[in-house]
Amino acid sequence: MHTEHPADGPLTPGLVFEMLQAHQRTAALKAAIDLDVFRAVGEGPGDVASLARKCSASERGIRILCDFLAINGVLIKEDGRYRHSPTSAMFLDPRSPASMHTIAQFLGNPAMREPYDRLAEIVRAGRTTLPGDGNVEPDNPIWVQFAETMAPMMAPMTGPLGALVLEGHSGPMRVLDIAAGHGLFGIEVAKQNPQAHVTGLDWAPVLRVALDNARKAGVHDRYKMLPGSAFEVDFGGPYDAVLLTNFLHHFDQATCVGLLKKVHGSLRPGGRAATLEFVPNEDRISPPMPAAFSMTMLASTPAGDAYTLSELTAMYQEAGFGGVKGHPIPMSPHTVVMGSA
Amino acid sequence: MHTEHPADGPLTPGLVFEMLQAHQRTAALKAAIDLDVFRAVGEGPGDVASLARKCSASERGIRILCDFLAINGVLIKEDGRYRHSPTSAMFLDPRSPASMHTIAQFLGNPAMREPYDRLAEIVRAGRTTLPGDGNVEPDNPIWVQFAETMAPMMAPMTGPLGALVLEGHSGPMRVLDIAAGHGLFGIEVAKQNPQAHVTGLDWAPVLRVALDNARKAGVHDRYKMLPGSAFEVDFGGPYDAVLLTNFLHHFDQATCVGLLKKVHGSLRPGGRAATLEFVPNEDRISPPMPAAFSMTMLASTPAGDAYTLSELTAMYQEAGFGGVKGHPIPMSPHTVVMGSA
């Protein structure tokens, strides 16, 4: 997030010009991913001619694109050659286990991008202009893509969330993973506790991605699928823990409270609900990443938001939970909010 | 420009995520300009309800949009109300004489935006995918819009450029302003030297904007129009000075040299050519703004570029000029390059 304050330096129109051109940065990163530039740079030697050859692209195009990436910190240019910056080596070279190049597909898909071409209209209306309920429309196919592509963004969060959920629990337990998506959060609990049984809830086509990941992790014998809408299917239970990751932000507060009541009813007494969310400070403008996430919810949902800790606490309490607490995940923009039934 | 280097802090995917979402910043600023948010904020009192009313927009939309603008330094939020940051007060409130809100129209028009939806294809091809020669297609209507809207971005450059061109010249002189656009550069010379006569060259519909500005500045009796292509019309002359502002970057080096030869032939001996350009350092990746301008030329032209001082010097010299020198304009991303015939 670009947060330099003009008061830090002389007053120039640079910030305005830069914001009006910021869309170029998204386009350049997507183009580089599409052309497999980061793999080619990682292979070396990184001169314009060999990069152009490897990427089946023009030398003029590659030179200008790679210069632009270097200006933006996702490549380094030295003596006319390009090599990885620490960020591009770890997060953009497809050969890196932490590579996030797939998330460009999700964030770049039309349902996520098109609303920004009509943002004034959305601000007027106060809700997405996508058809129906936008990204929370039942069985929206974007969630299959989310499950398939966003795992690298969420993988670093699974360990800390699993540890928080399991704290003090090593014996048999039942866990419900609502809006499981890629399934990584429930799968992590099953990996950390060999006696945990996990039920993943999501649209059926999405759960196929989760089950595939459970199989890869070797926990599929303890992974059960519950296909359907979180607002409609019977959760079963009682559960020791319910996970609600990246889900509440899509809905208005009353809808969230209704869902949390249903979650509460599915937990054993003392069982815990854990949500993973972008949680801005009470001023709603810091830290930049979680605070800016409200814009994504304005553009793509009828009434979602990035809720503050006091708002989430109030929702949990109204639904009957006690001991509500936020646990920011270090080095990430995410917070786990836990409550006890 | 977002240039923080990941080496400055812990390695997180934040920079990648931020680049993939950077297009939101452009969309938010354009939406705010379209909804006249910056005028409404300037009028006060800046609470969500009154801003929503003034902008005929929803409270949810205004709150999330204004939070996003505050995160990005172009508003300030305090006690739940929004007020101008120094940048938004000077460059975004339409009541400010330095307001740049009109440039969003130019930078946001389809010819400037659409290429970024096909940037991988452009990098492959090495040239714009816009029809014909893109933005350098004869009589392209975007240059009327440029002339009408980009003046606020260029106005701060006119004084310094005029002073450089006039240095040592107070008597009668003839000036040719090639690709005059809004005409502000030639008009400034006419204002600084009451004996200067200026000829503006551009497509006829563009020159109507320039003549209008000359009239407003009270110099239209010394302003002559030369409609047509800089590559085709007879320049006339001899001139004491020729201005070539924001023009060479649209073309390849051979084309620039050809044009500079024609300019040279239209100058009296000792007369001077002055170009205004984005001139990156020889590394082509600094300073960020002029260096990043190459991307705009890749996307919108067949063979343009942001040329370095050594490249521009070589072109001037090949065209017969001597004493070539770059004069960076303070507090701006622009450089004036001068040469003598």
C-alpha cells in the first residue's frame, strides 16, 4: 500500500499522477506472470535478448516491462541484466514453494476486476453492480478458482490458526470448517492433531479442491464433505471447534450474527469458533492492507465489510459467545478472532 | 510510485498483493473525482452523511471510498470526519487553481486504459495493440482531450521552460511550438517576451484549444496557427527557437533524428531547440516517474520510449545541433533538453 504522506516532502502533484497510473502496476505484474518472466529471470542469465527468447516476446517489450518491474521492487537490474529481488525470488518465481503467481488469476478475473470500471456507480448505489448478490451469489464459480489459486496466500496463515484452535486439545475432536475453500485450514488442524476429524462445508465443486488437498496431506480418511450453503445446510455436531475463515466480511452485521448463532448452536459447551479476517483498527484507515480490504467488499458484495475488532466482538457476543479475543497473525495482514460457546 | 524495497523490511507477500490490487487506487481516485467528492470535502463539514448527500451517493459507498482515499494520503480522517490532505486541497479540489482533476479524464480514456488489459500481448508484439499507430495516428482525437485536460499538469513547467528558452533574448523573436497542444509553452514565451511571435503547430482541432488559451492570456495577436503533421507541413522560419514538448517520446530514434533535422533547418544559425521530456537516468529505472513513463509509450505507441540524456544528446548531435544540455525542472519529473543550431 502506498502510504507516503505528502507532508513528508515538498508538495507536488506526483502522488495524484502516481495514483492515476497505479493500474499500470497491476497490469505489468499480471503480464509478467502470464509471460512467465519470473521463471525466465530465475533461470538466468537475465539479459534482454535471452529473456525475450524464453518468453517468446519482443526485446522492446521485455526491456520496458522488466525495467518497470525493477522500478517497483520485484526485480533487480544491474549492468543491464535482470535478476530476482528477494520478493520476486520467493513469491513470484513459479519454482519457489511460496510462489503466489496463481493468485493473479483470482484477483485478475472479471468478477474481481470489472466492478472497478464502474466504481462511481457502485459508490452511488452502495453495493456491487455485479449480477445478483455478486461474489456471494450461490454457487458462484469464482470460489472454485479461489480454492484452486489462493492457497499460496493463505498457506502461511494455516499454522498459526491451527495452533490457536488446538491450544490445549490433543485428544479426539470434531472440527467444522465453514467456507472451507482450498480446505487448508481444516487440513492443518487434522495434521496438527492426528485424532481430529474435520468436516469441510462449501459448494460441492469447491469441496472437490479441498478433498484433493486433504488427500495430498494424507488426512482424507478424517476429512468429510458437507456440500451446500452455510446458511441452509444442517451443520450437525456438536463440534469442538468451528472455523470461519475469510467469510464474515462478505455479509452485513445482522447476517453475520445470524450465522454465528447457528455456529454457536453447533458447538459443544466450551467449544470455540475461530474466524480469520482482515481486521482494521477502530479508525478503519490502518493498518493499510486490512483497512483497504473494505474497498474489495464494496466492489464485489451487496453489504460486506472489513469489520473492526469491536464490531466482530459485538457480533460474537450477540450470538452468545464469551471470551472473545483477537490474535493478529505476525507478519501478515490477518487476525484470528476466537470466541467460546 | 511505490518503490519501497523488500530488503528494507521482513520478507512478506505484501508487495505482491499490493501490486495486484494497485488498480483499485486508480479506480478509487477516478470515482471520487467523478462524484465530486473533493469539492464536497472542501466545503465541509466532512461527515459521511453530508458527503453522501452532496455527492448523491450511498453512505456505505462514501465511507468506504473516503477511508480508502485517507489510507492513500489524498484525504485526512479525524474523529470520523474527512478533510483535505495538503495534496488533495491543492491538486484535487476543483476550486483550487492548481487542481488536476481534469487529467483523470485524459489518463482514464479508453485509448490510454485499454492497452493495459492486453499488456502481455503488447510485450510479445513489442508495440501498441491500438489500431493503426495508436496514439500517434494522424488526427487522433485524444490530443484534443489532452489539450483540454492536461494543462494543469503542464502549467508548472511553462515558467521554467520559458525562462530557459528566452535566456538572453528580450527583443523581437520568432518561436515555433511543435505539437503545441494546449499551447501553454509557446504562450508563456509570448508572455515573458512581449516582442515574441509564436506559431503553434498541431492538428487543427487541437489548435483551437491553444488559440483559446492564447486569447485568455492576451497574446493571441502574436499567436499564429500552423495546422497539420509535424512530419509533413513546411515549418517556415527561420525561427529563433523551436519548442518540442512531450513529443519525441512517441517515436523511434530514427524518426526523432529526422524531425530534429527538419527543426534544425528551420532555425536561424545559433537558434535553439528545446524539448520537454521524461528523461530517466542511464540505468532507465530511476527516478521512478520518468523511468516508468516508458511503460506508457510501450502500451500506446509503435516504437516510442522515455529516452535517456545520452540518447537525446546523440539524436540532437546527429541532427546537427551543438551545445546539447539537460536542464531538470526542479520539483518535477520533467527535463528540458536544449541544443543550438
